Amino acid sequence: MNTSKQRWGRSEWLILIAIGLGALHHIDHILRYDHSGWPFRSEVTPFTFSLLVYPLSLTALFWRSRPWLRVMCVGLVLVFVQFAHTFIETPKQQFGTWAHNASDEPFALHHPNLLNIQSPLLGYAAVVLSILLSIALLCATISLFLDARRAPRAGLTNR
């Protein structure tokens, strides 16, 4: 019996780290309020669609027989996260809602975070968390790519 298929390697651990950091980042979204959405607020927002990263990540984690699909899943999550943190929710906004206890988003202008805490330290923590998430996703994508390149190709036999 080949147990190498059952053990978790570098790629699986990197995916798990990314899932954990993503969950913490989503909790940060919820507590900041201005970048949250359904099911924690009544509005459907980009946050709502960002929850799709979990089925994609779990597909990459468990569907080990499809190495290129795994690369695509985590690569898509990486692209979505980079897009969102560049155009929708910048580090300045992540920091500001905690540091000033007020959103600068037009739809939630001056709305406090849900903890009603003014803390530059939490602002820095939110930004660092976001950066660590991006790094973990990049590392996982590279690791999965290397795994896929080493995987035997379907339909080819050793000669």
C-alpha cells in the first residue's frame, strides 16, 4: 500500500495555513462591519462572494488526484484576494477602521467597528494579517505548481 498519497505534504499544510489566515481575515471583515456582508449583514456584498474561497480551497486540499485543478483553485483564490485588496479593500481601509473606529466607506461613513474600539495596533494587525494571507496563498500556489509538474501524466507509461 502506497502511504505517500495519504500523508499531507508541504502543499497541504500551506493550504491549511491559508485557510486559517483567510478565516481570521474574514472575522476581521465582520468585526470592521464596513467590509462585511451577508450572512452577517442584510446586504449581499463582495464579502458574500469572497466566502467562495473556502470551497475552492477545500477542493485544492482534498482533490489530490487532479494536481493542475489544485493549482488553478488556489491560484484563483490568490488572484481574487490580490484584486480585492488592491481595488475594494485597501490596507489603508483595513487600518483606518480600527485606528479611527470609523469607516471611510461612503455607504458606512463614520460607522464604528463592531467592537467600538479605536486601536492603531488592531489596524496594523489587520494589515499584517492581509499580507500574511497573500504570502501564504502565493507559497501554496507555487508549491502546488511544483507538485503538478512532478506528477505523472495520465495516459503515459514508463518505458
